[in-house]
Amino acid sequence: MIDLRRRDFLAATAAGMGILILPDWAFAAGDAPGDDPAAALKLGWTGSLKWGNVVDVTRFDGRDWHEKLTAAQRAVVEMGGGVVYFPAGKYQFRDHLKIKDGVVLRGADPRGVTEAANERYAPPTRFEFPRYEPSFGGDGAPIDSAFKGICLEYPAGGANTGVVNIDINRGHIHLLESEDHRCGANRIVFGCVLRNAAVADPSVPYLDEGQHAWQRFTARHHAAIDAKAAENLLVANNRLPKSGDDDFVMKGFVLRKSRGKTPVYDVPFDYDNRPGLYINHYCVGGAGGSGDDGTPQSHPYGFRKGTVIVDNYVYNTGRMGIGFCGDGVICSRNITRIEKDVWRPTATGRDATYGSSTNDNRAIEMRGWRWVVENNDCEVHRNWCADRSYLINDGEGLMHEDHCNSTVVDSRLVGNKVNSYLSIYKCGPIDGLHVEGNDVSIPGQIADIYVVANRNSGPQPCRNVTIVGNVTRSNGILLAGDPASGNVIQGNQHKSGRPGYLKNEAKAKVEGNKNYEAS
């Protein structure tokens, strides 16, 4: 029997006809990492990936890096899975990279600084994708000339795969699934840096509404990292810093006629106006107040297990920092930063921002059951509307809302620091929620800690909620739901020159809270 665990042995083909003999030069040099990069997290399944099966992409023949990668991946697949290693250096790609089933793309280990939260974090392996060169006349530069990234060759399968320790410029990472939600397990995105990771919205321009053919706008739902897995998904220690100098301004950008006028602005194409991380992120249940709540029976893909999102740094100028869905998701020790004082003349590329416009700016959005959101550090700000007269409707901190979501079951918000509210927003029945040790401050009138089961359509049950040991700095605490039982508001402290309010509309036991007034 051939031992596939040893790189210096032969690799057997899965096809069963003959033996593929890899030459010695195909295997990675001795300094190539062969360890589990996520071993410290002790998840178990990451150690089962074939980290020791490593080939060096630079040792394969090909006219460019695409061809070399194709050959290297073929060799890894024939070994039964493993790693294509990219030594330190810069690699230019002209198109999307498609990862085969069982293959992990891995760069050289970072030197010195190894934590993505540190601004000096810089993996020495760098991928460069094409830069979009805008044209402000005629049909404009084609969208398909740029906006590339890393994806899966076979999303419906694509198990035991991922991207590790690669600095990516002008490219995204999308490990997705088939249209019917078939999806592989055991996927990892670890230690990567992504700049200029947005793409252009293919629906813009709206030519029949008078827009110029050269107009472009950032796709609103295209995250820099979008990863899904049937089970076991790790997104950890990645950094999405401020992108840099690829942004461009489109003078004379035409928007849809409204109130008898056709708005025209100088609109930026903003590479950081995009979601940061979408991790098993789905719409489960109906639109806000209009449909049934998602359940494992109605939306099984929305309640997948084994999702871990830890130690990431995400910078945005708009949209969502982190959005996830699942059963038992762990979202911990992440840093999200949404820039202050950003002017957003349009949030859609079609309409000017006014009235009830929103860009959905929020730090972390939770969907599903039994999530744990713990020890995250979040700063979120609203964007200015088109005429710069007010801030548009968004700016939530940590939010589980009614829209496209489930009820709340046995979930935890613990030890988070955030400059906007903890928002369990009109979500329907709550049965088990622990809110402890958070430090929250929000401008305006809404409660710092807002936990409301009731919907606009009427009361909803609120049971087994504990709000203990938190610090509020602006307004106070609101808990509401009916029928209610097993609820506690205890040992919280309001740090402000005036008392905060404490609204108990869920029959909670209230004791030991400091500097609050009952309301």
C-alpha cells in the first residue's frame, strides 16, 4: 500500500488506471509549512485536513501562474487532497482562481506579527488581480475586465478546502454553494488580507432611467469574504484594512428622477462600501413582520453547525461588518470599524438617499439559534444622506432583527464593546438570551440594550432573558414581551451624568442596578 501521508512517496491516481509518479521537484521545499494553522483553536476537524500533503506551485510548468496552479492542483487531487503552497512573493492573476475539491491554497507563514488585528500584519505571499481602469465616456470600461477573486470549481462539493495566509489585492474570497444549497463541509479562510475586494453591481447603469452607460456602483450584497459550508466552517485571523487608492469618482452620476427632479451627483466608487464577512449568511424566514420565522425544518441550510468566526479585523465605509446564520455560531474577538462622516449620495446606485434610505450599516448581524457573540470590539457609524442634512437610517451595533430571521433561542451576547445598541429588534418569541458584561453607548434616544420580542403586529413571548453586569453610557435598558417569565435585569451600571432609564415590560426580576430610573 502506498502511504499518501509521505510527500516523498508516489501518489496514486483516483481513476485506478496506472500510477502517477510525481518527480521530487514537485514537492514543496522543507521550509514549507505542513502544520494546521488553526491548531490553537482546538476545533478538531481542522487537524484532519491533509496539511502534510504539500506541493510547491513554483515547481510546476506553465506559461503563467494560472497554468502552474492548474497543474499543482491536479497533483494534489491525485494525492488524495492537500495543499498548494505559494512561497513568499508576488503572483499576478488575470482571472478568477477556482479551487478544486480537497485543495487548500496556502501562502508562506507571516513573519513577526501574526495577529490580523495588528495593522503591521502582512503575509509575505501576495496575489494581485487586475485593477479596474474606469472610463467616463461611451459604454465605460467592461466590468469583466476586473473584479476577480478566489472561488470553488465545484461549489456543490468543495469539501476540505480553503485559503490560508495570502495577501490579496483586488480580489475577493467566495467559497459558496449550488443554487439548491448543496455544499461541501470543512472549509477554512485563515490569515488572509484583502484590499479592494468589492465588485461592480451588474444592474447599474439603469439605461432606461437615463443613467450614463459608463456609470458603475459597488455591489451591495457582495462581501469581501463570503463563505458557506454544510458543516464546519472557520473564518479566522483575517484582515480587511482600508483599501487605498483604487477608489474613483464619477462626475455627473445620474440618479432616478424623484419629486420632479433628476438628482445628479459626483458619486464615488467606494471599494470599502461592501459587506466584510458573510458567513453562512442567508435569509431565513419572511420579510420583517410579514412571514413565518425560519426553523431547521423550513430552512435547513440556515441552521448549519460548526461555524466559527474569530479574531478578524473588518474595515468598512458602509454596509455590514459581519453577517452570519446558523445553529451554534461562535463569533468572538473580532474588530469591526465602520468609518465616521462618510457621505453617501446613493446607497443603491439608482436612487438618491433621502427619507427612509438606509445603507444597512451595522457591526454584526446575527441570524439563527444558539449563537454566541462574545468579546467583539465594534464601532459603527451612519452615512450622510445626499444633501448632507442628516444621517440615514442604520448604524446598528449587534443586531438580531425580525427581517429574514428566526426567533431567538439560547443565545449569548457577552463582553462586547460597541458604540451602538445591542438590538434584539421585534424578533418574535425569545426563549433563552444571556446579555452580560457588555459596554454599550449609542447617540439618540433608543436604549443601549434593546431586547424586544413584541412585533408591530402584537405581543410575543419573552422568556429566560438575563441582562446582567452590563455598562450603559447613553440611555438605558429596555426589555419587553408578553407572556413573560424567567427574566432578570441585575447588576447593570449606567455611567453618565444623568440616570439611565430601565423599562421592564417583561415581568423581569430587577435588582442591584446602579444609576437607573424605572420607566
